[in-house]
Amino acid sequence: MSLTQARCNRIARSSGEHCHDHPQLMMGWRGAMDYEFSRGGERLVLGQAAILPVREPHRYLGREDDSEVLVIDLDQDDPCLASLEESCTLALRESLFAEPRALTLPPTLLPLVEFATEQLKAVRTAEQRALINHQLAVLFVSQFSQLLAGDDPEAVRRDRLCAAALDAFIDERLATPPDNRALAEAMHLGQSQLHLLCQRQFGLTPQQYVMQRRLRWARYWLRRTRRSVGEIALDLGFADVSSFSRAYRRRLGHSPSAERHGDPR
């Protein structure tokens, strides 16, 4: 299973020292936590964040009884992150996770931190939690990359689609895939502009992009879970297994069952 996950880590007044075999984003949420890494020491509170590359040793110390941190653990082999790198021309290991960093979040990102913590604490099934984890992870990676690159958000909004936001919107509606009108409204664009940007950026129409996203999840579930083909077809908004299998074979060149058994032909 993928190691990518978003989680609320209650630190309280605990302390320790460790490192991880995966990159990590940390954001202050409740209270305060002091931490030290190879670039010195900082305090993590709401509005402050840290980027920790693979195997970056760090010490931490919770300062208040309610100290809590929003953590994004990232599996660099996660297909969702690979898709983000491809669609947004990012090289995460060479840019975002090249070195440890402390940074201040812009005010526009603070509601996103609050939204993420609310989503993580809602009662959900295991499949729903996995979906939310991927949405949040990719969304924060995209936002942090833009923040470090110094991109003008307005220019990005005009000239490019945010793949992370588009994917998150589709992922929330896999069982009832959105039409072009819903996609355009979610991206604050006209339908013609949405179509133009999709074609220019991804080489796909909006509905082809939606189908690609649905089948990406199908492939992930077939490879990583024991969910039945019928259940996957239903959760992805297909009328029946036959229509799902036809779409899968048409796009990927083999059947869902061949994908599950590792014998794509």
C-alpha cells in the first residue's frame, strides 16, 4: 500500500528525535511545537510550516497540552504524485524536497489547513480515508511547490489548470463523474476556456481527463486492494461491469482482471 497519508499528530508536551524514510510536510495547527533540524531551530504554530526531506533528522518538543500538527507523509512512488509531477512539470525530489526548509504560509492557505484537519477528523470508511489522504497530500504538495517557486496565483489561474485541485474535485465525485459545466464552475472558468486549457496542458478533452482519472483509481484499486471488479465499477460511476471493462480495455489495452493478476496483454 502507498505510504502517502495526511494525519493530525497530537504532540501535546511530548518530545523526541527521529527521521523518516519518506519526505514530509508539517504545518502548525493547535498550540506550538519547537523543532530542530540541520538548518537550525524553529517554532511550529498556525501559519508556519516545515519541509523535511528523506532521512532528515529532527528533534521536536510540544509546548502546550493541546499542541497538534498537521502532517503530510509522502510516498515518492505514489502514482498520484507521479501524475502531479508529469502534469505540472515538477521535480519534487530536486525542488520541493531537496533540502529542509521552514516557511511562513500566506493567509490564503490557512483556511485550507483548517479544512484538512476537519476532513481528517470526520468519520469515514477506510476507502474514503485513503481517498481524502491522497487528495490532501497532492493538494498541499502543489500549493507548497507554487509557494516556493514564487508563482503569481492569478497568472497560474489564468494560464494553467491546477491539476491537484482538478483531481481533488473529480475524486470527490467518482461515483457520479462531473460534466464539463461542473468542472468549469469548480475551476472558475468558462467551459470553452476549460476545454482549451485541458487540451493545451494535458492533450485531452475535459471528459477524457475525467475518464483517465477514474481509470487511474481503478488501476490503483485493482493492484493494491481486494475489492471486487463489480464494486470498483460501481464506485467509479459505471453502469455495470461490462461498461467498466470496455472502458478499461479501450484505454489501457487489457481487461481489469488481467490488471489484477499482473498479466496485462
